Amino acid sequence: MIPVLNVETLTLDQLAKTIDHSLLKPELTDEDVIAGCELAKRYHVASVCVKPCHVPLAARILAGSDVKVGTVIGFPHGHSTTATKEFEAREAVANGAEELDMVINIGALRSGHDDLVRDDIRAVVKAAGSKAIVKVILENHYLTDQEKVRACRLAEEAGAHYVKTSTGFAPTGATIQDLKLMRASVSPHIGVKAAHGVRDLDTALEVIAVGVTRIGATQTERILEDFRQRKQRET
């Protein structure tokens, strides 16, 4: 079971370990990725989430640290074939990734092809084996509430470790309503990740309060420094 965090007693270290520092913008250079990994190490966040091509670089920069290397599979639209996603997962793990954020086949879910969606996720979980955890991106902007619930349940049935709101590339991202729905749709041992829209401390605390245990963020430094300053004012 993933422990639920208490906002009232939250520490800086605990908050940092909810954050996957996102480095997924298409224009990022090697220097940008290196700087992002160094920031992640400085704040001891949970992971960095880099593009597949940057996994070896991130693994080298983060070697020996407590920050894990994450990457994306079938990103950003989820329409790669299952065989392609499976290959991406195996290659990412071989290159040093320990966390895989995969996009479901959105159209298949909306078409009612639940077996295809489940098998797609299961293939990535199997490819990850014991070397990486799998977070399943639903891309909620395109789904009805009923479809979100189905996607959560299919992800759990397939052996995924987290369900996640968004890629960051759809028009909208994480909402409190969706996060509550997702949290209620999976077992306590399945984590919920909020992505796309958590850009400040108050929003981060709000999503944690409804049961989120991972946050995809580009504004990592801002969130953590604001928390540090707020705690200092309280003492």
C-alpha cells in the first residue's frame, strides 16, 4: 500500500519525493537535461521524466543519487502498436530507466476494446519486469468519467503501479474531480499521479490532500522553495 501523505505534517523531504521532475519538452537540449537532472539531485525529488533518447544521459548524471530515471512510452498519443511499446519499454530499462510512464491506446478505450487496452498495458508491465514501475497515462481530457473509471480498472488488472491524469500535451490536465475519481477507482496499493497543471505549491498541496502520491512538475524548484519558505515562517 502506498502511504497517504498528511498535508498538515508534510515535510520538505516528503514533498520532494512526490515530484517527478518533467523534462519532456521537444526542444530541450542535452544541456537542458543535464541542468534538470542536477536540479533533481539537489532537491532529492522522486525522479526525472525524460524523453527516451535522453535516458542514457540522465542515467549517467543521476548515477549514485537517490533520484530515479523515468521515461515515457507510446508518448504522447498512445497510438503506437503494443509491440512498439513493448520494445520501447525493454530498451528504456536496458538504458537505465526505473520508471515508465506509458500512454494508453485512447481510441481503443473509447471504442470499447477493453481487452486490447489491458493487453497493451500488460505488455509494458511484463517488459519492465522487476526493474521498473509502470505508470499508466489516461489522458483524461479525451475521456468521459465512465471511461476514466474503466481505464483505471484495466490498468490495475494489467499490473500497473500508478494511474496518471495527463501527458501535458492535451488541452487540459489534472483536475481535483478527476483525481478523486481515479483515487476511488483503484485499490489503495495503486498510486495516483497528477500531471499537467500543478505549477505552484498550493495546487501541489491540494492534489496531495485528495490522495495523490506523485506529481509531474516542471516548476519543481518554485514549489519546493515556496514550501521551505512557508515552513520557515511557521516556526
